[in-house]
Amino acid sequence: MQFNIRFGSTWADNQDFPFQLICDLKEVRFDSEIRQSQNNYRFDDSRSYSIAGPFSVGEHVLAVEIEYALVDIDDMVGISARSLSRKNWPKPIRAWTEVVKKKVQVYADDDPVVKLRTTGTMPVVMVKRLVVQQENGRQKMKLVLEDFNASIPFSYEVFAKAEGFEKRLGRMMRYTTANSSIGSRGFETTLRKKLPTEITTVDLLFKPYPRGLDSVPEAKEMWGIEFTIQNVPVDRFE
């Protein structure tokens, strides 16, 4: 299980303060059981950690204890706070700990994490261009979609189909967070067999792919409607 911790304060960007806040993970508990954690990456204002299972299906509580310290800014000259372990912290002006708890839902392998919405008006997905091009001796098919708003997340596998031809192009994902819109509007794939010259248009089949959003906390549901864009022109550059 991977989780991220973001640190910060209202005065973090103020360069006039004579002290600096440093912090680090002290302990992780999963349902009150202490678990060893592995640090995946460290930045000044965030950390990523992993803990190993087993995890039983159902709701649990993840509790992390964070240790904080205010240190004299002069004691931090030349020192990177992100790589400084707690045992090497300078003598603090003040130190304290805080426990943060978060409910965690563990799903079985075959349980859907993201609910599928099959009713309502789904945004129209439009193709900007579909290209077949020869690159380094291989034929590639590239799909670019028009931008669109995804207040309800998208996660689809996309297939190109024509008479005697079918190829999975890739996966498209689109979702919105509080600060930005994230996702792909284009992808490419290598064609092992060349697209027959008589094929000038293809149908694009979009199949819902819920697994693509399993690790996105913002995605509680997604569009679950399968749809096809028919007779998409193929622009060939060979």
C-alpha cells in the first residue's frame, strides 16, 4: 500500500523568519498495528511511503505519527531538509508530534473500486486527427483527441477497427482534481502488420476501463458507457 504525506505551513515561503520547520514520519499503524514503512521519495513539502500487507478486505484506519521541529535557520545553512533524518536534526527550539488518521478501504481483486455511471449525458469525445506514419522502419498509428471537460472521470481502452483489421491503440484517461485537469488526449501504437492501403477510415471503439482509475483518490465514479466513433479518416504519411 502506498500513501503520500504533504507537509507545509502558512509561513513556509517567508524568508524573514529566523527558524525553519522540519518534519518526518515517525511511525505508521494500520488498525493499531505498527507497520514498517519504506520511503519511496522525499521532497521538501511531501513524502511517499509504502507498507507491506497482508490487508484484509474491508474498511481500516491508517494512522501516521509525524514528528515536527522548529530549528534555528542558521543551523540549517547548507543542509537539505528533505534528506535529513530525524536522528541528525539540529537541536530544536521546539519539537512535537502529531497523529493523522485516514480511513482506508481495501477491495478484493474482483471488486470494482470505481463505480460505473451508465445514465446521463456524457461529454462528446471528438477526434482531432488519426495518423499512420512510417518511423524507423515501422508503421505507427497515432490518435489525437480534441480537448474536453471531464467533471466525471473517463477511463477507456481504445480500439481501431476496419474490415479485416483490429488494433488496440491504448488507454485514455481524463479526470479533474481541485487544481487541474489531468489525463491523456493522445497516444500511439506500433502496427506489427501494415495497415492495408485500401483502408482509408476506421471505427474507434471505446471500452470502459475502471482499473485505470484504481489509484486515483478523486475518482469515485466514471463513465461506463461503451461507444464508437465511426468512419474516422486515416491520414497516411508513408
